[in-house]
Amino acid sequence: MQAENRTFSAKSKRLVCLFWTFLKIGALGFGGGFSVVPLIEREVVDEKRWLKKEELIDVLAVSQCLPGGVAVNSAGFVGYAIGGIKGALLAMVGNVIIPCVVVLSLMFFFSLYGSMPLIQHLFYGVRPAIIGLILFAAYNMGKSSIHGIRDGLLCFGAVACVLFLHFNVIVVILSGALIGIILNQFTVK
């Protein structure tokens, strides 16, 4: 019975840690989307060591394919890997509590003061910073995901299809999955 209590206690502590980790990510994840990826990577891979970098990249790839935000979807997948259904729910709830409160507060604030020049200037500076965070996340993911010329060509082909040929992102993702299956069928292991 005492071993069960220790096990329950360890599971409970892990779930609480999972909740607080994603609460912190949600609180610090300005810009949402891929700008949150460096935070998730630092917490989940580097500090907590819950996932390997390659596993996180897989989580992010699947999260991007699903409806909803990347951060919330990733929280759900990481939470599930760490603590099953309870872990997924706690991680997702932790990830959205603070942003929801902040958004509701900002909606009220901007309805009153949004047209002020100071507020407009604030956004002028924040936008490039968010783009920088997204580029940093893309660079880190690229270092772990692109392992040769073939991977690089697939990456740049996907970017070209979206930017220049205006392909739907879902079509590009599904095509990349299909190409990966086909190419790996002919790769000697």
C-alpha cells in the first residue's frame, strides 16, 4: 500500500508539474503559434527531458496538421505522452488559462485605448520581434529535421509550393507525408 501511495504521489507530482509547465508556457508565449515553440522546446526537451528533440518535432508536425493552435495541440500531445488523458487535459488547460484572461482584459483595454498613438507604436515594435521568434523556431526545427540534401530539397520545395504556387498548407503537409513514405520504401537500411 505504501508503494502505491508513493507511485500515486509521483504521478500526481508529474501531473502538477505538467500543468505548471504549460501554464508558464501559456503565460510567456507571446505571439502564439510557432513563436511558442522555443519555449516548449526549452521546457519539455532541455529542462524536463520529457521528450527528445526529434519527438518534439514529430509532435509539432502532427499539431500543425490538426485544427486549432499549435501551442495547445502540442500541449495536448506532450501531456498525453507524460500523463495520459489527464496529462493532456491538464497541459491544454494550463496552456490556455492565462492567455484567455489576458485576451479578455486586452479586449476591454483596446476598446477604450486602442486608437492611441502609443499603443499603435507598441504594436509596430512587437510584430518584428514575433517574426524573429518564429524564424528562431524554424531554424531550430530545421537543424534537427533536415539531415541531408533530400530533406533540404523537400523543405525548400514545400516552401516554394506555399509561397509561389499558393498551394494549400494541408495539401503540402499531406504531400510531404506521402513523399516521405514513398522515398523511405526505396531507401536501403
